[in-house]
Amino acid sequence: MRYILTGLMVCMLTTPVFAGGGGDITLKNRGGDVLFSHAAHVDGMKLACNDCHDKLYTDSKKHKKVSMKEMKNGKSCGFCHNGKRAFSVKSDCTRCHKKP
């Protein structure tokens, strides 16, 4: 029984976890709020947490606001949303920015 429990613990600790943790985040923006969905990125695109954290984003207290100009140059969302890996931040603003 001890070997079974040990085996289960090893599997649980070494298996990558893909979960939509973090929930939806609304980013307030004068060009229209942006709803970021962790589920769409983590579950939908099969990204692991460390694909973005701590490379592109730190925790919310340390993450600074990034301008669209910076995103168009590959910062923040623009790292993936470059027109190659995912749709570009350079066009169709309403795809992300929603006016109330």
C-alpha cells in the first residue's frame, strides 16, 4: 500500500498541470476594456502557466501597464499576438477592446 501511495504522489507532483486558473481579468483601458480569459489561453491554446509567467508577466502587483506601441513591438500580449503565432495586435482593435 505504501508503494502505491508513493507512486501516486510521484505522478501528481511530476505531471504538468493545464488548468484555466486565474479566471478572467478585465483590463481597464480608455480605448475600451479588454477581457483576458485564462481559460481561452491555458485550456484553449494548451499553454502552461510558465509560458507567460514569469517571462512576460509577473504577478499583478509587479506588472506594469504596457502601451499599444510597446505591444506592437513584441511586449506583453504582442509577444504572441504578432500575426504569426496568434492574431496581431496591429489590427481589428475591437477583437480585444470592448466599449460599453
